[in-house]
Amino acid sequence: IIPIADNPEANIIQCFDETFEFIDSTLAAGNHLLVHCLAGVSRSPTVVVAYLMKKRRLRAKEALALIKQSRPFVNPNPGFMDQLRLYQKMGYQYDPLDPEYIEFHKSHPLNADHAGHSEYK
């Protein structure tokens, strides 16, 4: 479980690498995986969009369109969409020292750590 609030200031990009490692190891073991949040509208689609972006070298818009083919109601909040576009600009790697991230953070203050009441499992 990823402890991220569904608000535009939540720093979801910092969770991508750890989440992707879990997804990859689960799939490599031949297991099935469900990525879900409370409503399945914003947080979980954001993680899956980012995963598809990295694995298939897609833009955020393209990866989101793929997901919307089977789940048309998904709608990452505006802050998450901004972070997905940033992720693309950073070459599908999260690096808080990347100049793109530093510049982004100046105009889009993000919570410094995980915001929520859950814990990683």
C-alpha cells in the first residue's frame, strides 16, 4: 500500500521507482497484480500510467489513453498529471536533483513525504 493522499500537492512521483520494483517482481514471479486505490480514479491510474510510460516509452497522454480504453472514468488529479509530464521530461526517472524536478518544485510545491494513513506492504 502506498500512503499517498489524493490531492494535487501529494508527491506521488517519489513512489514510482519502489512501486515499479514491486510490480516487476510480482509479474516476474508469474503472479497477477491489482493496482487500486479507494475509487480507482486518480492515484492508482497515475501509478499505472507512469509504469506504462517507463516500460513503453510513452507520453503521459498516450499511456492515459491506453488505460481509458478499458477504464474510461480514470482521471488523475491535475497535480498528478503535472508530475506525469515531469516524469516524461526527466526521461522516466525520478531524481530530486534533476534540474527539471528542481524547477518544477519551485512552482509546484509538493509534500515532502508520503501523505496518508497507509503503509507499504
